[in-house]
Amino acid sequence: MVGSIDVTRNNSYSNGSSINNHNGFEDKLDELRRFLGKPDGDLLKIVGVGAGAWGSVFAALLQDSYGQFRDKIQIRIWRRPGRAVDRTTAEHLFEVINSREDVLRRLIRRCAYLKYVEARLGDRVLYADEILKDGFCLNMIDTPLCPMKVVTNLQEAVWDADIVINGLPSTETREVFEEIRMYWKERITTPIIISLAKGIEAELGPSPRIITPTQMINQATGVPIEDILYLGGPNIASEIYNKEYANARICGAEKWRLHLAKFLRQPHFIVWDNSDLVTHEVMGGLKNVYAIGAGMVAALTNESATGKSVYFAHCTSEMIFITHLLTEEPEKLAGPLLADTYVTLLKGRNAWYGQMIAKGQLSLDMGDSISGKGTIQGVSAIEAFYELLSQASLNVLHPGANKPVAPVELCPILKILYKILITREQGAEAILQALRDENLNDPRDRIEIAQTHAFYRPSLLGHP
């Protein structure tokens, strides 16, 4: 299946209930259009690239809020074609549809219900891009979304987009945006890009440095970094779409983030703006690293509140230490930034993955792409952060041993996660052994060391 899958939007698709009235959305849309210089009759074109859970929900939120203004805005989402829905998932999807009267009626009205009956019976194969048209994300089957305009041809999706939402995993971001660059060669102006990706790459030569998703996009496309923003916050995709109150921060250049924050803000999804792109994006990757460990600790201690709190103290101190290596005055791990870490450690695919590994219900041989969950981005981030912080050229003075060591030696949780998940030298229970080590520094000591700025390494972000 290639090309476009279109859908006619009516006024009854907002989680199956009547769509809210204008609620100021048209005014916000008009304001953004004016700011971007869009003349009357010229659609503001927004496209989501990647249809994982958060990418799909983000596009669906925009569609719910602004899709009714078809003469002013076009919202579409791209995903690769050809991904089949297996029989077990099709059966579960059928159960979800029949448990929701609003969804059932919508599919019957659209003459789409029969294909789900046939898929449950094994008489036909459904595809991920096909069900996305009807509002079902393969990584989040239990949460029906609104129907969306789906494009499976990448060039068609992005060539004239005004705003591109990167909903790809960090491990796929560079490859896809390198392809996108070819389609933007003839453009006079570049689009605004909002990245939702959480993860990093490590570049070890000629000198070690970290590469975040916004930097990957910048390198892959040539779009100026001031036109690329990061959005993250304490949120679980399915809960946000079900109208649980949430907040987020959009980080980047002031000229864009102030207007975009206002445009993205909704009654149940409050978006603030922040200038510290580096800390928020790095923390977005780090929280996934430590969420895997949090899941392991929760499983191995039978959800012990004490055990989880001890782990929280140590992992957050390592996160603070690492961000102080990267930037001289990072945003403090407090408020929304701390909440984002907390909710990811509490609930999310990375924490779930850690639990399943510790319980023996998943094997490391299955890889980091799990059916029904998508890519577990914390796995690649563990490897990248470990390799980066193991470089002898970054050696720091160990405060206790009074000798130079690689920064990773001051991050024992990161070290043990690497040994469990990457080299597989140890089993999951080793994370508890690490927490019980009487030689483990008080987390406060690590935070105080970080805040002296003695270990700041600007070269890690490519700065001289």
C-alpha cells in the first residue's frame, strides 16, 4: 500500500464524543498563520513523521483541535507502508472496537467495520498504515484515536510542509531525515521542525561528543538549529489522549517556541516554553535509560516503595552529574523536568521493558523493538552514554580515590545497566547488588560535585 490514505473529517471524532467548539482554537490558528505569513487560501501544512504511540497521539491532538478548519490547515501523518498486523493483535483490536460503542458506530458508519471482522477470522490481513487511518496506533491498540489523514509516501508527506513533527525513535531519525533532505533541495524556505524523539548517538572520534535528535536533524537536513525545537514533558501518550491533565515544554529558539507553545496548548495539555534545549533533550534520553532500571528494581523488590525510592535517589543524581558534564548551567532537575523523569520511571515502555526482563517474560535476544510497544529507546541510549562517558580523554578526578577516572566510573547505575543489557555479563538482579553496595557514594555527594562545574566538558557537545 503506497501513496495517500485520506479520510473525511466530520464533527464527531474526539475520542468518540462531539468535537469541542472553536474554544479559541481558530483564533490561535489564525495567529500562527499570520506569524508564518500564510496568505488566505494557502493551507498551513503540518505533517507528523513517524507513527509510534506519542507521534500518533500528538498528531491526533492537533487533528482533534484544528482539523475542523479544513480551509486553513492540513494535518497529516506519515508512516512506512507494509507493516502487517498479526492475527493475535487483530483479535485484540476487534475486542477493543466492540467494547467502545462510539468507535463501533463510527466504523460501521464509515463501512470499515467488516474488515476488522474478517481480520479477526483470519480472512484478511490488516496493515498498520491502514488501521491508522481509522484511528488505531499499532503500538497503542487499547487507545482509539480520531481518524487521521495518513500518507505512506515520504516525499508527498514532507515536500511542502510548513511544520514537521518528528515522532520517530532517535535510532531512526537520522536515516529518515537524510532521505527528507533530498525532497527539500528545491525549497526556498525551510520548515519548522518539532522533535519528540528521546535518545542520543555517541560520536567517539576524532573527539567524543554527544549527538541529540535535534542535532541529528540539523546534520541530516541542513535546517538551521534555531528552526528545530524539542518538545517533552511528564506524559504518557494514552493518558494524554484520554484527557488526563498533563504539561510539557517546548524548547529552542525564542522566535518560534513562544508562538508554538500557544498554538499547542490545550485545556488538558499545558505547554510551556524554555530556552534550555540541551538539558531537556539529554534528560529525555537519560530518563529512558534509568526507567529500564526502575522497572527492574520494581519487579525484583515486588514493588517495594523503599527500594524504588533508593533507586530514584541514585539515578537522578547520575542524571544531574551527566547534564553538568554537558552544559555549564543546565536547567535544574526540578518541576516539569523532574516530573518527566518521575512519570517515565513510574510508567512507560522502558520501565515496562525492565520489568519484563527482570521477570524473565522477555529475553534480551528479542532485541529492542517489541511488538505492541515499539522501540525501547533506553537500550540504545544506555550503550551510547556508556561508550561516550568511558573515554579516557574525558577523565575527571575521582573525589574519593583522588585519581583520574572516566566519568562513567562516577555513574554506577549506568555501568550496571550496560553490563546487564549490552554486554550481558550480569543478570537483572545485579542492579540490586549495585544499590546495596556500601561503597556507593551518597547521591548528594555526586550532585555537589556536579554543581562545582569542575567536570564541565564543553567538547561533549562539540564546543571548543
